[in-house]
Amino acid sequence: MHKDILFILVIIYLIIFYLMTKYYKLITKKKCYQSILSKCSDVIIRQTYRKKYYMYFYTFKIKNKEYNVLDKLIFPIFQNKIKINNKYLMYVNNNNPNEYISPIKTITINWYLYGSIILFIISILLFI
């Protein structure tokens, strides 16, 4: 086996490991948290010198108390899916409502699994 292919395989397997650990952490959190419908109250786009931030504000109620949370992203993949005044599924910790899984993460949670499967198939094809 050539050194170049070995180097590429090591990088691919490190990325697969990273994606699978991120997927596993989100799935275990999702099982422990309560699912709640949240309403997107505002979307703000802020631009600094070199970066563009997308800030999504959500409101939800737990035990008759209203909470506002913020989801700040630098590179949102599905930025057109989140619209103001629409309701989205979100997972929140009952004991501490500031711990949550945002709607964008619930939309993209399976992409970590799909990406690791595709990279694994590519690594098998490198052996052929």
C-alpha cells in the first residue's frame, strides 16, 4: 500500500470517528430531552469584517413559563428552512431549559450519520 493512500485513509477514518461521536452525542441527548414545539420569533443576520452570523431566536413554554433561546451559526446549511413565526421541533432539558438541541441541529442530525457512511464506502473503494 502506498503512503499516500494510507495517509488519505487515516484522515478519512478520523473524520468518520468525529462524525460518529457527534452523532452519538446528539442522539443520546435527544433521548434524554423532552420534545417541544418552538416558534421562531426572529432571524438576524449580522456581518462583521470577515464573518457572517445567522442568529435564530426561538420561544417555547415549559410548565407555563416562556423561554427565549438563541441559536448562533456561522455557516447554516439549511438557512432557508427556518422561517419566522413557524413552529419547529426542538429538544429541551426539563430541569434546565437553557440546555437544548436547536431545530437546525434536529434537521441536520442524520447528516452526520450519512456523511460517515459515505466516507466509509469511499475508504473501501480505495482498496479496490
